[in-house]
Amino acid sequence: MPPRTEPLDRQMGTDSDVVAAIDEIDGETQFIVADIARDDAWLSATPASAAELEQWR
């Protein structure tokens, strides 16, 4: 199935449920963000590669 190419405002709806967690993938700690209301809507990053809150300001 190809990725959706609709504009973000058309993809967003009330059926979104985004959660975050720290988990282990292939023996490495990962920070995971997922929309559990959609199939295959998730991303992960190592804690070292994730920006700290102060860096976003």
C-alpha cells in the first residue's frame, strides 16, 4: 500500500489517538510515537538522537 498523499488537514480526524513510549527494539532503547487509531502510523528514534525540550525552544 503506497503512503497517503493527502494534505495533513484532510488526514486528520477525530479518530486519532497518539501515544508515546520508551521500548526496546532489536536490543536498543527507542522512543516511539504512534497513532494507535491508524495502521502503520508510528516512528521511533534513539534517545540520543531525539531533541531535548530546551533545544526546541
